[in-house]
Amino acid sequence: MIPEITVTCRNERLFVNHITVEQYKKYAAFMERNSSDKKAYAMFFNKRIIQEIFGNRMSLEELGAMDVIEFLTAAKGIHFIMQNIVSDALLNIVEAEPVEKEESAFDEYDKENGYEDEEQEEQNTWRTCGEIVDRVVKIAIRLLRESYGQCMKEDIVALLKYLKFELETVNENT
């Protein structure tokens, strides 16, 4: 269960209390594309994210006219849910030992000569999350015998909990 996020737009109170697979996928895509440090770009992507999470029930213009505190609280709440609840559930489907990266004698040389870009690693985190969601959807289609469209409308937290349960109990019936 995720915390409820509410906003007031057009004198109407809108709320969200679950996140679909499709919404998380779009969130990850927005986060991957949002690589700028400029406040204007960050605000634009936050508007697009809020639009997507609230089912496109408000325009960018309406979001721009919204109370700043309420807008930022909603954006922060969405980021918290996506990064601390959904991503955590996504990364904990399978219990795995963390892989330690061994340092090489060439690591410093690679960084100095531009062969390794630390910013690109951060952006790839969101691409990786999108790819993991794609794999989760493929597994869910097989397990639940649902269409792709139906899987995209599923509550992502509930789906991830179900898949974790299935993976933990896969050998119990054999």
C-alpha cells in the first residue's frame, strides 16, 4: 500500500492511491530523459510526471497555476513512492548478493580520458529500471495469463509482491 497523494486543481481535489505498471514505466522514462540541472527542465519533468500519475486530468497550464507548495509536495510524494517503495520492491523481487566492483589499475586513466562517465551510470539506473519492468511484465503475462495491456494496468506494488511470492514458492509444489 502506498501513501495517498492529493492535489487541488480547478477547485477539485484529485487523489492517487496506487501506481500502475504503465505509470512506473513512464516515470522511469521521464527520469532517464531528465538529465539537466536547470530548474526549468526539472519543473517541466515534474509537471509531466504529475500529469501522468494523475491520469492526465490536468493540463500543464493548470499545473503551472497550482499552489507551489502543493505542487512540490505532490512531486516529492511521487518521487518518494517511485524511488523508495516501488523501486525497492522491484529490486527486492529476487534476493541476491550485491556484486562488488573490483578496481582496476586503469580506472583512473579511463575517468581522466573520458572513457567512463559517472553521469551516464546514473541515467542508466532509470533505463535499467525500465528494462526490469519489461521483464516483470513478460513474466506476469505468462503467470497471470493476461494480455500486455492488462498487465500494464495492474498495481505495480501488488504485482511485484505476487511475483516475489511466486518466485519464493516455485519449488514447493514439485
